[in-house]
Amino acid sequence: MKNPKSINLLQVFVQILQSLLTASYLGAYRYYTLGPIKRIRDHQDINSRAELIKALVDFRCIKEEELSFVAKAAALSAAAVIGVFSWPTTERTVWAAKMLWNWSFFMSTFSLVGSAPTRLLQHLPNDANMTYDEQHLPNEANMKYNQRQFKIALNLFLQPSEQHGNSTDSNAANRHICRRMLWVWQCPAMLMSYSWIFFLLGYALHVLSPVFDRSQAEVSSTMAMVTIGGCALLLLNFAFCAGMCQYRLQDKGLREWVWDFLSGNEGEKKKDEDAEVKDLA
């Protein structure tokens, strides 16, 4: 039998690792994907059909907004890589920079062509005024949503029901978030984010070419170090501003906020606070 303490430590380690891997787009991941899917999971019961429809509509709207931004950012990243390869100095840059630029181009391209989430959105309701009717035929024109459509919609976010075939709502109400579908929904944003990271890393190596081989670059190593130093200051300033904005929104100490941010508990506490405000209203 496994030790509960070791299981808890493993869960915390997995959450911290996940936060580190998604650090470059963590805010967008929680706002556009994880948070809305948690609201869908919380309203999967048969007595919460109206709230579930609203949660599905909200997810469709917010995901369409994200995918639109991701497509533009990925296209800009791909164009930046194509433009870089037209520079004459790239012929003499280090091989690692070219490798990173190629990876950046591949990731931005697959972020653009990975249209699976866009197709899945067509199976979700697009109007919060739609009602639940178990008998009607699937037809959005009459503003109703039947049991089969609900089942398809929930399958896009939650794990399959334990009982196959004709499963009832009572046993389907305990379904958890499917990590594989969570990966599918966040994949375009992840690829776009990593494409920009690899592009900037490749550019940093290109500027630092004199440090690796002075005979293969015309720019002095001093100029390269000054350029990288200026870029590092910009990155520190960006991290400071983003961190301060997020920290000032929390009514807690700095250590507690950093721990909640890394362990993923910040989103859960924010959801509880929103529920309390809604109850008071």
C-alpha cells in the first residue's frame, strides 16, 4: 500500500513540474484552457444543465479568441524565422542557432495547421439561451440541446464514463478532466509559445557567435555581450512587471503567493473567491 504522504509529495512535484513546463504561457493556459474546463467539470451533473450550457458557450467563445491570437502570433513567428534566414550573416553563425530557428519554424507551422481544436468547437453550443431537451433531434436552430449532444460535448473535456453504452447521468457526474484532451486544447498555444522561445534563443546564439568562434563573425564579442545584456535587462523588467501585477492582485504574503503559483493552487483559490462574491451578490 502506497504511503499517502509520498502520494501527496508526488502530486505536488507533478504540479510544480507542469507549472515550470508551461511557465512561458502559464497565465494563458489557466485562463483560456484549465479554468474553463474546470467549470465544465463542476457543472456536469444533470441538475446543472443550464450552468453547463453557459460554461460550454463561454469555453467556445474564449477558445475562439485564443486560437485567433495564436494563429496571428504563430504566423508572425514563422515570418520572423524566414526573414532571419535571408540574413547573409546566418551563413557563418553557430549550428545550434540554425537548429533552434528550424525548430521554431516547425512549431509555428504546426501551431497554424493544428486545427483540431477549431473543429471540436463546432460541437459546442454557441448561445447561452439554449435549453435542454432530451427528446428533440439535434438542431441548433430551435435553441435546444439534447442528451446525445451533451455526451459528445463532455467527452471533449472529461474522461470516458466507467460504464460504456447507456450510461446514466448519476455515474457520469463523477468524471474527471481528461489530461489527453487537456493536452489537445492547449497544444496550439504551447507550440506558438515555444516557437518564440526557440527563435529568441537562436537569435541570442547568433549574436554570441564571436564568443564561440571569433573567426566566423564580424561583430565583436564586446558588442555581442552588450546586446545580450540589454536583452536580459528587458526580460528581467518584463518578469518584474508581470510578477508585481499578479502579486498585487493577491491578498497574501510573497512566499505563500509563489508557492500557490508554482503548485497550481492559485486558480482554485481564485475560483472560490469568485463563488463567494457571487453568493454575496
